[in-house]
Amino acid sequence: MKDPRDIIVRPLITEKSLRLSREGKYVFEVLPDANKLEIKRAVEHLFRVRVDNVHIIRMKGKPRTMFWGRRTTGRTKDWKKAIVTVKEGKIDIFEGL
């Protein structure tokens, strides 16, 4: 079994995610190979809350152009985000900042 601290990479703090947090929904970047059950257990273990639902979204990497002496093109990495709905409790995403 994976360590819960490895499954949750970081919380995503954007205007939309702060708006969702008022509704009890929190957004996290997670490991690309993590499934819904692993994410649910990791959030419940790390934040001591009851999770109601987990939605997963696969995000494609964006194309980028770099100039290192010559022009090269590449892509950023693909990643996965999870929107977690909490039944009971609250997650303090600014803890430790």
C-alpha cells in the first residue's frame, strides 16, 4: 500500500478551488496512477475528515517552446487532479504556510 503522503502531491489553490472549498469540496494534485479509493483513504488519514465523493480529472501537459541556443519544442508532464467532497469536518489547506 502506498503512503498517503505520497498519494496527495499538493493542494491546488486557485480562485475556483477556494470557491469550491466553501461548498465542502477540495482540490488536490495526486499521483497519476492513484485511484479513487486510494485518494479517499489518503485524505481521510491525513486530514481526519469523512470523505463523501471523489472526482478524478486527467490533465494533459501543455506544449512549450524553449530557447537554449536553438528553438526546441516540448510538453509539460501530464498530471491528475482530484476534487474531494467532504461529509463532515473541514480541511485547512493553508496550514503550515
